Amino acid sequence: MRDRGREEPLPPERLAGFSTRAIHEGDLAQSGIAEQPVAPPVWLTADYVYESLEHYTDVINERRPGFVYGRYGNPTHVALHNVLASLDAAEAAWSFASGMAAVHTAITTFAEKGDHVLAQQTLYGGTYGFLTKMAPRYGIEASFVEAEVDALASAIRPTTRLVVIEPLANPTFAVADVKGIAAVCAERGVPLLVDNTVATPYLLRPLELEGVSLVLHSTTKYIGGHSSLIGGSVAGNRAVIERIRHAAIEQGTTAGAFEAWLALMGVQTLGLRVERQCDNALTIARFLHDQPNVVDVGYSGLPEHRHHERARALFTGGRFGPMLSFTLAGGYEAAERMCDSLRLVRVGSSFGSLHSMVAQPATTSHRQFSKEDRAAAGITDGLIRFAVGGEDPDDLVADLAHALEKV
Ligand code: PLP
């Protein structure tokens, strides 16, 4: 009789394209059923039972593979980690209860009492807050520097155990010299952590550069993609992720199973969404560039932007990111009037979903910055952060045009 069975599935290394991997790397075969689910089940169990005490002791002591307890990871986490590692060009990944949980565990894995962490001066306010308020309680000192090679190289100290950068700096979206900084870190033997939340693995895979040790995401944003979860992730080589995994288990920072599942669902459309959002962002940046009351547009896709050539060389697919900033001539009053005059785009606390959102970072996401550090980071009162969604571009431009008339 003819064998009517199907061909064997492709092995993971044969899944080449970005979206193919985003969709299929999370497929996990379910044992015991012939019909396999398209959406993998969410494993909402805190703990497991074993065939014997020996079975349990073997698993918990890592003498045999298996599952122990929710904080140690479950099959839903495994599926998510497979996708994230693949998209980030990493050997392994781990997921966290939030982006800040990932920041906390990553920094305290590399640095301890007496150590120094060097971070980019324009970066997410929560990371700045952790480095200036929490890290000193662990005896870790932080300092901040421009994300340019010369400035960074001269700020590395003998005690520097980690450098932290954001390729597309939240909230100005200046483009860091990622390649140059990675080369400096490789030469000086200092691990480099790249927070790739805004650029996403669709535009940039920092681990392909020598000198990058760890990539971090707030999966709350583009990985999840629908404002439906809070989560974080890191990816790197197997040895680094083993250290991170142990720290996450000790600190209790591992992602919840349901949030891991939501991230797993969301990441399947990462390429589709980010492509559309980048195209929308470029349309909006061009429109804003021509407006008389806009004094500056922070979008490296514009040929006039100071980092245009750097961004072209760094990001894949000829795209420049799903977020932009712009500065109004009239300072805070103008920013407030602008935000409140938008009718489709809403004032919002986060970014990364298909809903367009604006915010004035100086008084919100970056309120933790001291006045001096805010000025050094280029976060002025008239600066507006625009997280571009997936709406139709004409509707977004019409909304902006209406609001700018009111300013
Ligand atoms: N990193 C960046 C660049 C962020 O923008 C954020 C949050 O806005 C975080 C990390 C922290 O992530 P979460 O809010 O998921 O804790």
C-alpha cells in the first residue's frame, strides 16, 4: 500500500526567512495526540508530579531534562525561547515578567558590589531609574555617556563589567554607533548589552556583531505587539543564558506562562507589523519635516537626519524603525496642545501595539531623569514621542495636520 503519511517537517535550521521562523519556531509537538494544535497550548501549571522521587531529583538536579516548577520554565516558555533565540540569531533565550525584570536580572548577573556599569545617556527612563536608584543599593555604580565610540571608549573603567546601549534611543531615536561600540567592547573585553526593544530583531540582530553579549527586549512592546501583556526577554550564547536563567530563578523574575503564550502569539506577526509601522513612520516623518511649527524630526529614515547613513548601514530591509520624535517650537505648551488636539492618535503610556500613541517624555516616561541628565539626553519640553501604529497612513497624516493647526 502507498505510504500516505506526510513528509518529515523541515528541521529548524532549514527555516530561513524571518517571518517563517517567527511563525514556525514556536511549534511544539504535543505527545499523545495525532492532530497537532496550530496554536500551542498554554501550560498553566505551577508544578509537576513525577514517576518516582528519583525522577524528581534527577530533573531538579539537571541530570535529566524535564520540568520542575513554573519559575524554572515550562513548555510554553520553551516554545517562546525557541522563537526569540532564532529571531535574535542567538543560541538561547530566556523570558521575564517585564522588560524591567530582564534589565534587573541582566545587570545584576554581570555586575556586583564594587563594579561599574556604563550606559548610554539617552535611554529608557526605567533603565536610568534602575541604574541611578536601585543599582547603588547593590553597590553597583553607573555612569552615562554619549553612544559614540570615542566618548564611550574613554569612559570605560577597570571596574566596568557591562556597557548598556539602545540602538534607537528612547525617546529621541538617535542611532547609536552600535558597530563601533561593539568593536570597542570586544577589544576591551567588556560585555555589551543591547536593548533592542525599539529596533526589534526585524531591523537589527546585534548578536551578529562580535562584542555583543546579550540582547534585551521589553516584549511588552513589538514582540507582543498588541498592548496585551507585560514581559521581557534576553538572548545570547548558551553559557550566558545559563547564568541569566539561574539568576532569574533565584530572583523570581521569569515570565508568567500566560504572558509567555501571549508573546508567542504576538511574535508570529512581528515582521508584518513592523514593516507596516516603519513605512507609516517614514510617511509621517516626511510630512512633519515640511511643517513650519516643527523645528526638528527625530527619524533616521529622513536623508537630512544626522544618523541617516549610519542607520542605512545598520538596519536591514531599508527600513528605519517604527517610532519617531518631533520637536515643536512652542515648548511644553505647544506639546500639550498638540497631544490634546489629536483625535485618532491617543496620548498613551507605552508603545509597540498597532494603535498609534504620543507622549511628552520629559514629564512621563523620562521623568526619573535629573534636569541635567535630561538636557544631556536631548529630552526637551517640546519633544513629542510618536509610536506609529498600523493604521492607514492617510488617516494618521490627516490627524496630525489637524492637531498642528491648533498649535
Ligand atoms: N527597555 C525599553 C527601551 C523600554 O522602552 C521599556 C519600557 O518602556 C523597557 C525596557 C521596560 O520594559 P517593561 O515596561 O516591559 O518593564
